[in-house]
Amino acid sequence: MDMDVMARYPEQLMQHPDQLRRVMVRSESGALVPLDELVQWEYSKTPLSIAHQEGQRVISVKAELAGSDLGAVSRIIEQKLNTLTIPEGYSVSAAGALKQQKENLSGVLYIFLGAVALIYIIMVAQFGRLSHPFIIMLSLPMAIVGVVFGMVITRRVVNPIGMVGFIMLIGIVVSNAILLIDRINLLRQRGYRLNDAILEAVRNRVRPILMTKLTAILGMLPLALAFAEGSDLEAPLATVVIFGLIFHTLITLILVPVLYSLFEGFRERRINRKKTDNSVAEHML
């Protein structure tokens, strides 16, 4: 079995490595034997210190980013590692900022899903039914399409701060859809027919929706341009919000009324059919 042995010799007696060859070692018989005759010599480079983690030797490779972001570098490193042939007994894993980024992304994803579920529950309590919140949730993927389009154009990567932008985006787009559907419901309570209520609600809410979206976009624009030093880290957040709002504005004014008309039209037809069946049954009796 091979064992690593480290011997120390007084520095004042060791001015050159060749002096170690002449060190006399006493044998079992008492004779002094030069160390050169007992060992096999080999010169090699060794690290100044040996780090251990969980009982295993660890070598850390560090680098500073220049002209790129952490997400893009992480993907490149993973691609390179997949092409390497790692000797038996060795392993390579991401650490430091790369490892922290993966943990942050998974944590933000759970927060994102929890925020969506919580918003849906609140809207169900507000509207008193499941269909209207479901209509609003169906419009959210269109905002994500806008985010993907914006990231492709700007050539940016969604980092953990960018994931926070997704949570901000949900709150903004959902609030505008709530305003539109709430206005439709109010007009229907006043006696408007379904299509008339939808058209009138869109006319009444198009200006407030455009104003709120434009205010948020203009507020995020300086951050998205990333003129200041070090602002590249926060730029994905603004990019997510801006492009998500631009796409969802069109969706709010087009898709949400269409979905509302389909859901409520089906509901009214079902109610009318049930009333017709009940009246026929009463007539037969």
C-alpha cells in the first residue's frame, strides 16, 4: 500500500535539495547509511497547501468573469466538462458562485409557483368563482413569450435577479386583467348583454391599462439600458418586466375578452338549456 510520508529537516542544514541525499540514516544493525541508497528520488511540483473537504483532497479552480455573464459561462463550463475524460477516483463539480446560482434559481422557481398559486386563490375569493381567475391565468404564458423574445433580442440570460422580475411581472399583469374583468362583471350587473359589456369594458379600461403599463415600462427602461457600471447584473430584471408587459398589454385587451366571451357564453347556454329542460318537464307534468 502506498503511503504519503512527509519528513522535515532543519532549514539551516538544508540549503540545497542535494544535501538531503547525504543525510545519514541509522539502520537496524547500527550502521549509518546515506538516504540516497534507501529511497528512489523524483523531483516534482507540489501545491503550497493541500485542502480537504469531507475527508477528500480538493483543488479549487477560480476565475474572474470578463465580457460575459455567469449564466452563459456556467453553460460553457458544463459543456466542456461533459467532453472531458475524468480519471477514476476523481470528480469535478461546480462550486462557489456557480453552485449558488443553481440553488438560487431553484429557490426562485418554487417562489414563482407559490406566488401564482396564491394569486389564484385570492382571485377566486374575490370573484367568487373559478372561471374568471382561470381566464386571467391563461394569459400569463403570453407574457412569458414576450420575456423569451426580449431575452433573445437583447442576448441576455435570466439570472436569479431576473427571476425576481418574473414575480414582479405576475403582479403587474394580473392587476390589469382583474380591472378589465371586474369592469365587465359590473356592466353585466347593470343589465348589459355579454358582448356589449365586453366592448364597453374594453373602451373604459384601455386608457388606464396602457397608462399603467407605459409607466412601468418607462420606469424600468434606464435599468434595462445598463449604462451604469455594474448594472449588467440588474438589467435582466428590467428586460423581463418590459418585454413581458409589452406582450401582455395586447393579450389583456384581446385574449382576455375573447376567453371571457367563450367561458361566459358557454355558461349562459348551459343555464338556458337547463331552464328549457325544466320548463318542458313542468309542461309535461
